[in-house]
Amino acid sequence: AATQVGVKGGAISLTCSALGNPSPTFEWRRLGSVITTGATLQLTALRFGDGGMYMCVASNTIEAGARSGQATVEIRIEGPPQKCNVLSANSYDASEVNITVNCPE
């Protein structure tokens, strides 16, 4: 999969292309759900939570049935370090410590 890097607070625009007769339709998916239709995916006001795998699916219908193709892209979000809060810390023995951290967007 290709990788695109975005900056926290910025924007990313990805375009999927495919040829066919009839012309294909496009949908963008993330985590198995359709998030938008059309060839272009635009993400604005990027948050760290926007990072992950995105899939473009191009499909068309012909007399013999439906045809489709797909491409996957990973989006990474970069930004300055953020202040996180330790919510809890538990030590079970000298070799195991569990820490719960909350890092707001």
C-alpha cells in the first residue's frame, strides 16, 4: 500500500482513477464502511485519529455482471508532541507495570 503523510490540523486530498465503459463509480472506505463516494477523498482539519488505512473501490456494471478494482493507501498524521495525562498506574510486581494514558486530540 502507498503511504501519504499529513500534518495535524492540515488537509489531504487523494484521487482514485480508473477507466471503463461504462465509466466506473468510486467509493472510499475505512474500517469496512463507505465514508464518501466520488473519485476524490478530502480530509481537512486532520487529527491523529484520521491516520490509518483507506481503500478506494472503483466499479462498473456491464451486461456480463459487475466489475471492480481497489487500491489501498495508508495515511499517517504527524504533528508536534502533545501533552498526555496518566490516568492510572498499577504495579503487579517488579517486572510488570500497567499504565493508562489519555492524550487528547
